[in-house]
Amino acid sequence: MKFKKLTRNLTFWVLLAIVAGALLGHFAPAAAVQMEPLGKRFIDVVKLFINPIIFLTITLGISTMGDLKKVGRIGGKALLYFEIVTTLALLIGVGVAALVRPGADVSTGRLDAGKVGEFTKRATEFSWGHFLADNLTLQVLLVAIALGIALSRYAGRKPVIHFLKAASKYVFRGLHLVMLLAPIGAFGGMAFTIGKYGIATLLPLGKLMATVYLTMGVFVFLVLGAILRYCGVGMWSFLKYLKAELLIVLGTSSSEAGLPGLMEKLERMGCAQPVVGLVVPTGYSFNLDGTTIYLSLSTLFLAQVFHVDLSGAQILTMMGILMVTSKGAAGVAGSGFVVLASTLTAMKVIPVEGLALLLGVDRFMSEARSITNFIGNGVATVFLAHNEGALDHEMAVEALGKRLKPLRFRKGYTSGEYLGEAAEQASELARLRDNKK
């Protein structure tokens, strides 16, 4: 009976697919490399759902919220939160790199600078104008906010809202069908990674790899864990709740593959729809905790490789540059390398050619970046929902299966005023529980 239940669990099949992909990549690398389209096509299909979900979630959330001042307040708090947490991520990355010194004993003999030209060219071409023009998610976010505000002021909005709610149900239903293919995507992504780069490529830079994963683990469990504890949520229970999405992100090395599922599960655990709709998509462009840690570690790693002793002023300059350049990472293909190249170019003290050392292991570090970014945006949403009194206690207990601390509601407001759609869902859950009794 337990085995039958296990085989119906998507998490089981995704994990099995990751293991199978890794084994194929190790024992039959040529065949494994041919599996790349499976991972890429799965991500492409999931991406088709991202913008419709963001549009519908934000439009419905704002149009049913009532007080537009809350929208501005949530947006302002989100941006402030992003800056504080990414600064902490930078400091942790710099501190661990200075302590562990992963690049101290790395040889530059296997350096192939010819492969770096593509990234340095794109780095010099990058601009904020291009970032905004190419980042469709941000464009959809702005349009949805504008439409939501317009609908909230429109007297005859009920038929429009009814249509959008119906459309939202069909979009999520379609997404659930697509996610049944997640094991195939995870298999293709993992098989390609191991098949092309191989475990052997990790050995020369194993210390850097270990440092990256250790640092991101410290950040997730200490910094993000402390933030969740403030909200009365345990990190382990939160990760267990998102385990299927985390495995998909691990297998595909793309945090975008888990974005629609993250938004749906955050709403299901009681985060108000407007908060989820505003924070998650904005965070995917401005709250890249994993990418920030990777950039700071990699920059200091290359400085150590080339025996460049950075002064305190140069490290502060590097952090200032990364605070700006990392925000554009989500809008650029091969973002990690492009942003790292632009940072090294701006600093003018570390050879850009050193990026060639990271080419072989970047894909493996991409998995750590993606997972950390994914968790960071989930935690940001829970924190901001809790801070706004927009985290429904009963729904969170129902989803996580653990008793949480009482919520702190702002004076003069009730949870119902903030929750809108989520409050209706909580009432429905309560009704179902009563019926079971």
C-alpha cells in the first residue's frame, strides 16, 4: 500500500529521474548529452505559464484588495527587504571566501581564455535599458499592476474579475498537467550536465565547489532560517512543503522551472494573493541571493588564483558594483558569467580571462544558485505576508502540518481585509473540516 502511494508521488519520480540522469551521464556521456532537449523543452513549456500566472495573480489580487496604499506599502517593503538580505548574502560570501581561500592553490595552467570572449562582449553591451526591454516578466508585472489598479476603480469590474478567476483556474489546471512531465525534464537536465562536464571536472576546483555549497547552506539555514523563525515557520517544514519544486529546480538548474509551483503553494499556505503576486516575480529580478553569493565568492576566488591582494576599499567597491550588476542577472542569458565579467571589467584589477577556469564547474554551481534563489524568494514572500498581517494562520497550519506562532496583525486591520481570496479559501477549508467531523 505504501509503495503504491509512493509511486503516485511526483517527488519520487523526479528524484528517481535525477539519479537515472546522473548515472547515464557518468556511464554513457555521449548518449547523455543528447538528452539536453528534454530539459530545455520542459523549461520552455513551464515558462509559457509564468507570465499568465503573474498577470492573473497580480491583477486579481490588486483589483480585490481595495486599499491601493497597501499595494505601494508592500512593494516598498519588498524592495527594502531585497536590499538588506542581498547585502547579507554578499557579506557572507566575502567572509567565507576570505576565511577558506578556495583559490589559493589553484593552477592557471589549464586556462583557455579563448572561451571567455563571448561573455566579456555581452558584459560590455549590457545596460539597464536592455535589461528592462528584455525582461518580459517585469513588463508583465507593471502591466498587471496598472490593470489591477484600473479595475479596482472600475464600478463594473465584477464580470471582468469573474472571467479572470475562471482563466486562472484553467491556467493552473494546465500547469498541473505539464508538471507531470517534470521527471522527464529533470532527467534530461541532469543527464546533460553530468554527460558534458563529468564528475572529473569538479576535482581541480573541488574546494571552490564545496565552498559555494557550504556558504549557500549557511545562508539558507542561518539567515533565511532566522527570518522564517520570526514568522513562526521552521525551515525544514518549509523545505519539505516545497520538496517537489526544489527537486525540479535541482534537476533543471533553473529556478524559473519552479516559479509557478512556488506561487501556487505560497497561496495555498495562506500568503495573500496580492503579496505573492508582487513579491515573487519582483524577487526573481531583484532578490537573487544565490547569484549574489556566487558572484562574491567567484570574484574573490579569481583574485586569490592570480594572487591579487584586494584592499578593504577594493572589496567595498566590488560589493557596491555587485549590488548593482547582480540585479540585472535575471534578464540575461548565461547571467552568472555575464555579470561576473562585467564586475571584473569594472574593477580592472582581476584578469577577466580567469573566467575560463569556472566554465567547467559553472553548471554545477548553477544548481546551488537556482535553489538558493528559489528558497530566498519563498522566504521573502512569507516574511512580507507575515509582516503585513497577510499570512493566514489556519491555512499555514493546514499546509505545513505544524502549529505556528500567533500572527501579529497591524492595528486597525483584520486578516480578512488583506487576504481577499485567501480568506475565502480558509473558510472553505474550515467548512470541509467540519463536514469530515
